[in-house]
Amino acid sequence: MTNVFPIEQVRAQFPALQNTIDKEKPLIFFDGPGGTQMARQAVDAMVAYIFSGMANLHGAFPTSVSTEDTIVASRSAVADFLNCKPEEVAFGQNMTSLAFSIARSLAAFIEEGDEVVVTELDHRANVDPWLALAKDRGTVAKFIELNPATYSLELENLNNIITERTKLVAVGLSSNVTGTVTDIARIVARAKKVGAIVVADAVHAVPHLAIDFEKMGCDILLCSAYKFFGPHIGMAVVTSQLFKKLPVYKLQPAPVEIPDKLETGTQNHEAIAGLAGAINFIENLGEGATRKERLRSAMEHIEAYETELANMVESFLNEIPEVHLYRSPAGTHKTPTFAFTIKDINAREVTKWFAENYNMCIADGHFYASTMADKLDVNPMGGWVRIGFAPYNTMEEVKLFQKGLKEFLAINTKK
């Protein structure tokens, strides 16, 4: 795949890749799970919007009309990217803020004694808004447990966890730590059988997998553009059927129609413009007669390329006795995201060494997957070391990481 994936063409679209330390050593970005670098198309779209004249909405003058056109165009781009309807796409500060706002709205549908189900695998942004909702409404909160041997959700007991009293199920499509892709179809099927609303956290999945909102069958999907080559802005996709009856906290004169009613206050218009630019970057990597087809094709190319990088790193890390790799078994669908610990060494010591000696951006910590971190007892050593790939990473960078880790271990694990 490396001989056909246009890696140099891709890298040329990311200005940050030209950044260097001491004017000669390039930075290597292995921190994609925490946020990717921004594609030039996103930067250009933001600058073009700002330079052409910024304005608020509902005016008769040209810049106001242009701002409204920008929002409409970005909604359409997101709709093609995630296979949903444009009117189902709402913008917000970030995924977490949107989740809390939606949780407050869903309180109208939940009563004392009902059940809310979350998971032990998820980032807390898809846990705490729903636990807060459960607490406020006197609702029973239940967890789908993590299987500590496979780093995936334990679904064998699903019928006893999601019951006739369950009103909401929140689940992540992919772990931002282990990369495990969850069997969402199985969870959605059970939730729909009992009439529960399903919220999917797609923040970590969207940069790596082709997402089909309609096919997935969930009611709400949340993601953030800064994880797929765009600016810091969040998106909530809500089925029009639910969205229309969703009560929201809003100003009295503000719009009541979807999706505007969820977008409280003035939005980040330049970021919304940049979002369309990021999707345009992805589209240019695919083939097809329509934008939707090109986007799906592009994501398939990205996944194939990233899988090749991931296979190389997974084999390498599994061969090192001092390394504990938190990775689901072969045959489990995973994103190119790796969390590991090194025996008797704090995670921050590892990432600091790589930053100072190899100019590599590698993260450490619990990454807000704190339930899993507690259950796997990684916090005493500073959490995990996490390395994650984006389509601008190269085989050469992976080999350099391998060289660096061998060097680190030779220095720090001598008897």
C-alpha cells in the first residue's frame, strides 16, 4: 500500500510538518489521537473567510449572507462525510460541551427509576454527561464492563445490562487508548429492541474509519473536527425524528427549527469554514462520481495505509519483554492507536526522552479514559505511553520510533 498511497502529496498539505527544532530537526507527530495537524485546505478556508469579511447571521448585507452560505456548505459537507442529512448536523464548541447540552435536553425523556448505560472503555466525555443526567433524574447508572484480557467491551451479558427500563445507551465507536473498535451494531440492536436512545462517540473513529450514520442506526453521533485535520469545533448529528422533539435550553427569540435550536449563541464561523476545508482535503484522496463516494473511498485508502503502519508497530512492540502493550487480539478491528507501559518506568519519562532526543510528539497519561486506567492500574506509573498515526505519518518515522525505543531501553533497563 505504501507504493500507491500518495504520502508525499498528503504531507505537502500539512504546513506544521515543515516545523523544525533548532532549524534543522523536523518534528514527528505521533499524537494524532489527541488531535491531528491541520490540513492546508482547512487553514486556507478559515483565512479566506476572515479576510473576506466576518459577519453575524440574518443580515441583508453581503458578508452576513456569505456567512450563512458558509454554514450551509459545511453542513452539506459533514452530511456527505458521515452519511446523514444536513439538517441533522449541529455545531458547537466541542464534543464535550455538546454532550452536556444534549444530556440536559434528554432529561425531559427520562424519569426516576429508568436506566442509563455507559461503558468502562470510553473517554469520560461520553460517560460523565450521562452520569450527570442519571444523578439529576434519579436514574440508575449501569456500565458495560471492560474485558481486561482483550481491552474490549464484555458484551455477553448485554441483555441483562440493557433492559426494558433502559432509556439511554452511550458507547464509543473506538477507544482513544487501545484503538479497539466496538461492535456497535450489536449494542444498537439490543438498545433499539427496548426503545432506548443510543449516543455514539465517534471522536476517535472518524479520522480512521468510514462512518455511515444512517446505517449505524444510532440516534446521536458526536465528533470533533480537530481530530480529522480541521480546527477546534464539535459536531452533533441527531436524527431528525429525535431532534425535532428535543427540548433545548435556549434564548427565547433564538431559532426553534433544527439544527439551529441546539446552536446557542454565535458560532465559530471561521472554524465552520475550516471544517469544510478539512473535509475537502479528505475528499481529494478518494475516487467516485459524487463527493459522498469520494469521501468513503478516501477513508478506505486512509485506513488501509494506516493499518500497514499499525501492523509494523504492533509486531515490534509485542516482541519487547519490558513493554506491556494494551492491544486487542488479532482479528479485532482496531485503529492505529497504541497504548503501552514499560516496566518500572514512568510514562512521562518515556515521552520526555523521545521529545528531547527524537523530536517526537508522543503523549502520556490516562487520556480521560480514566475508568479503564483505574481498572488496569496504570495510573501509578503515570498512565500509558500512547502513539497514534495519521495519514501523514511515514514508514521512515515508524522505523525511527523503533530505533529510538531500542535506544531508550538500552539506556534505562540496564541491570
